[in-house]
Amino acid sequence: MKSDRNWRRPGIGLLGLMLLFGLGCRHQIKEDPILQLSAGESLLEGKRLLEKEKFGTARKYLSHAFEVEPNSVQGREALLLVADAHFLEGGSDNFIQAEAKYRDFQNRFPTSDRAGYVQYQIAGALAARMEKPDRDQEVTYKALSAYEDLLRIYPTSEYAAAARDGMGKVKANLASHELSVGRFYLRYGLAKAAKLRLEYLLVTYPEYPDKEAVLFYLGRSYDRLSQVDDATRTFDQLRQEFPQSRYLDEIGKRPQPTVSPAPPAAASSQPAAEEAKPGA
């Protein structure tokens, strides 16, 4: 009988743990008022808090609304508002979380009528995290790709115009990065590398606001490479397009190439007729 009682003890212990766990869950529900709310009630309270910019607390209610009814209309709205709450609060970590939530919504509900908005917000969350021009531009390229996806997939979206504006800012940042790298190469005597960067910039980002700087440093790169004609053409373009440019004085100090006179013909001891002999 003793051995039989010992055999039953683990079962009794497991049953006890299950009862304690159940009591603990019920106790947690009683202590956390959010868990007692329906999806609709939680959504309503989350929206109220969001309007008051209490983003962290709002996300708790909105997340609960989504978890209770993830596939309902209310659940969809709640998930989207969780992403919005991260986006509106701002900061690098929140923008990362916002992008993740928007992509979660995009994957769950690809045919939603909010798809254009979601894609626009994804691009915005990435653009908000782009680094300064002298830093790595990986996130900036992702933002550009996200804006391009919006215009490609949803060309008639109400967010298309705003996406073009956002894309312009992203491209300007990428162009400034190319200019920064080109100037760096030029400063350290890598004129050919600088030339390639700056030529790429002009072709890829023709609407870059600081084009005069690009032309100036490209002209200097040509000068350093002794590409006199290219340098002259580039500086002439700078003068024509930017007659008030801040770089004109620098161009005026540009050293003029020296043209060596042609060497005199060597004196010949042979008669001219003999020099022109065929086959000589």
C-alpha cells in the first residue's frame, strides 16, 4: 500500500499545480481590467487614449482588442492602430516596431482597402530612420524601395503625391551621400574614384538641389586627372546654370593648362626632294 501511495503522489502534485495555475489566471484577469474587456470596448478605450497621445497605454488596449478578435473588422483596425501608435510616438525603436506591425498587417490582410496607407507608412517609418549623408545608407535605400513599391502597386492611391515628396527627400539624402564620398576621395587624392562617384550622382539624381557643388567637384576631379576639356566643359556648365554660384571665385583661381610650343623641325643635311623619296 505504501508503494501505491508513492505512485499516486506525482499525479496529485500535477493536479495541484493545474489548480493553482487556473486560480492564478483568474486572479490575473481580476487584477487586469483590460483582460475583462471585449474587443469593441478595448478598441474604443485604445482610440480614446491614442487621441490623448498616451501611446504606451493605448497600445495595451489596442493589442488586447486584436488578440481577442484578430480577424474581425475591429481586430484589423486595432492592429493598424497599434502600428500607428508606435509611429506617432516616434524614436528609432518605435519606428522599427511600427514597420514590423505595418508589415504584419500587410501580410495578414493583403487585400485590405488600407493597403496603400500601410505601404506609405512602411516607407515613412524607414525614411524616419535614415542616417546623415556621411553615414551608412542601407535604411535609406530600403525607404526608397518602399516608396517605389507604393507608386508601382498603388499608382492612383491618395498617398501617391505624398510618396513622391518623400521619395524626393530620400533621393536627396542618397545624392548628398554620393557627394560626400566623392569629396572624401578627392581630398585624399583619389581623383578617378571621385570622378566616377560624381558622374554617377549627376546621372542618377539629376534633380539634386546642390547640383552646383557636384559640378564644381567633378570639374576639380577632371583637372586632377588632366582631363582639361572635360574640366573646362564642366566649369562652363557651372557658370551658365549657376551664374551666382559660390564656387565661381574658386574656378577663377583654377590654374590654366600650359601648352608647350611645338618643337622646331630638325635640320636635315639632305635635299628636300631626297627627304620625300617614296618608301623612305
